[in-house]
Amino acid sequence: MKHAGTPVEPTLDEIKTSTPGPTVCAFFDLDGTIIAGFSAAHLSKQRLKNKEISLQEFLRTINTGINAAMGKADFEDLLQIGADAWAGRNHNELMAMGEILFNKKIINLIYPEMRKIIKAHQQQGHTVVLSSSATAYQVEPIARFLGIEHVLCNRFALQEGKLSGELCKPVIWGEGKAHAAQSFASERNVQLGDCFFYADGDEDEALMHLVGQPRPINPGKRLARVARSRGWPVHRFVSRKNNSALRSTAGVLSVFPFAAAGAGLALLKRDKRAILNYASPRWIERMFKINGVKLNVTGSDNLWAQRPAVFIFNHRNNYDAFMAARLIEKDFTGVGKKELENHWLTGTIGKLADVAFIDRADSKASVEALKPIEELARKGISICLAPEGNRVDTELVGDFKKGAFRMAMAAGIPVVPIVFRNAEMIAARDAAVMSPGTVDVTVLPPIAVTDWTLDNLSERIEGVRQLYIDTLNNWPQNGSAERKDRTESK
């Protein structure tokens, strides 16, 4: 049975009206709660890839798993297998390994809804605790990333900086996790009846009964059944339950029929840009529809108020450039990173659109590469790019580079800001596939640059950046207005 996602806004409102201060603890489980899936699975894949798992460890893990299912073994037995396998390993090296795994894989599994909930508790001054049965090598990198100071997790005993093969007790699992939370609260004179606990596993029921605000997240069948009988509010988040690879591939490959039709038009008009003007908006619309992605746009009239223009957008993931292209629709070019030039799809699109692929490490060459773009702008072609350059973390607005604004000044055309509020809901920063969802977009009025000079350029750019910050903090009230779909009217 598929479950629809739970809106996060009511939970955020509840937290904002809760008792402020550090005497309220908010405990968070990791696997299945803060992140989709299990960090241990990705750790095992990494170890298999590096050929670090012996046949003996593999067979022992299977045997212990079978015994655990029969009630003849428990989580501590599974954890001990890891302690034995890593005996003698350097603790700092394993921490570095965990950091690499986090940056390569785990960071893209974080539910953006849970990030908002954690941040809301932190803003209330609550004592936020990451309480997980995973090891420190999995847990601590994500705690640092989320700004969580307190961590209750499983650790291996050390001897002169190396793992001894022993477990630190008590083991954080089931009742052990509940006891650890009780001890933590007692040391700080905190009443668990005032606290929150977010978790998904059936084994977390013990702590759920102790806190005053139990919050099952994506619970399993048993925990969901208990939650129903107890009246606990259940949250289900689906923003990191990616579409299948088949659906994602179908979305990408749907480009071909539109490209074929566009090529016919290009031959008739003897204009290569006709391919993109026809195919691009229709293909992107189809790709988003296949993947269950919708754009909810406010200020769409600003997209057409003045052309050509330099359209800029805040960069969140691999798909926001496609969203911007869908909105601009026609007669535009852009700027991309050099490594995209050789990709079969982005490279082909880039050549048709006269995109400037730049090497960010070579600033002099980058400036030269932008000059043909400026010339196109003088001839009526708009420009689309992200002034932050790199994808930045959710909720933030990075520093703006000057390139977009210099091109607007050189061509004498306005800047049009496109603001994405929640692009992270459909894809994490480095995600290769999309999740179903709706992205809110506000297009701000064109900004004239006729009175901009090199002397006031930095100040002007910072003013535009502040517009993004202000818009994200105070989203337009008519943000639920439906987007006018210009492609369907043609």
C-alpha cells in the first residue's frame, strides 16, 4: 500500500507554539526517520566495493540474522560482528571513512521535512538529540551537518586510538535506547513528559511510551498499529522515496519524439534554435509529468515583461535548471560547467543553444567564454544561469558571482530573478533521479541595470541577493495560484 506524504507545516506550527528552552528535549532516530533507508546498508556496500568484508564475516552475519529472526540472537550480536571485523582499525580513519560516505551518499537521503523539524526545535531552544542504534561512524557526520550537539549512539571501545573489538555499553537499541534517553534527561533535570521523540522502528516503542510527545515517522506495521490505538500523530514523508530508474529513464528518453519534430521545423525555418524552441518546453513538461513533478508559479507575467533578459535562479539540485528552462521556454542560452559539455544530452542541448561551458578553475578563460553569450543577448537571445555557481544547501542563498550581472550590463538588458522555494522536495543536491512533488516558484519583476556601474556593482548584486532572502522568508500569499501553461495553448 502506498502512503501519501504528510504536510510538514502543521508540525512546524506545533513546535513554534511549544514551550521554549533547553528543558524540552527532542530526540531523533536516524535510519528511516531523518534519512530514507538505512545507513548501514550503504556502509556495507562501500565495504563490499572496497573488498573489506571477509567470507567469514559475511556468513556469520547471515547466520546471526537468521537466529535473530528466530529469537535466538539480538541486535547486540549483530553489532559485535562489526566490532570483531574492525578490531585493530584506527578510529580516526574510520571517522574519515564515515565522513566520505556521508558526503557521497547519505547527505542525499536526508528528508527535507525532517531538516525543517529539527531546525524548528533548534529555533525554540530545545535540546536536540540524535539517538540511533547506528555507530558513531554513521551518526556523527550527519549530526555535525545538522548542527546537533548531543548524540546517543553505539560506539566501539578504543585502545590507544584503535578499536579493541569490544562494544561500549549499554547498547543503544530498543529498551537500551529508552534507558539512555532517561539517563540523558535525568542528568539535565529534564522531564521526559515534556519531550518529543521522532522514530520509525518497532523497537522504538519503548521510548515512545516514555515521552510526552511521541511522533512516529514512516512507522512499520506494529508501531503504526500502536500509534493508532494510542492516538499518536503519524507522519509519512515521501520526498526521498525516489522514482524508479525506469520512470526516470522514460522521462529522459521522451526527448526523442519532440526533438524529431523540432528538427523538422528547424529544416523548414533553416534555424537550429527552432529545435529547442519547440522541443525544450514540451519535453521538460513531459519529463516532469512522468516523474510526478509540478511547478506552482507566482508572477508568471514577469517572464514575458521584457525580452531578452538575464534570468537567474537559486541553484538547489540537478533539475532546477530544467525548471528554469521550462519557464523561460524559448530563445535563450545559458552557462554550464565544463564537465557537462561531453554528456550526450546536456552537451547536445548546449551546442544547439550556444551554451558557454566554463571551467570555474580558470577565471580568465571563463570571462572569454562569456563574450559570445553577451553578443547573443544583443541580438535578442535571453540568458539563463545560477549566480551562485555551485548548488548550495537548502534554505540558504549563497553568494552571487558577478558574471550574470556583468552580461546584463554589457548587453543593456534587465535581470529577472526566478526564486525556487522548495526544489529540494523533488531532489536532493546531487540526486540522479526525481521524487514526485510540487515546487513553488516566484518570478520577480525585471530589474533594470541601466544605472549600474562597476563602482556600485557589488552593492547592487547584494541587493538582488537580498530579494531572494526576503522572498523566501515572506513567500507571496498568492503562491497557490496555478501556473499559466503556455505550451498547452499552442
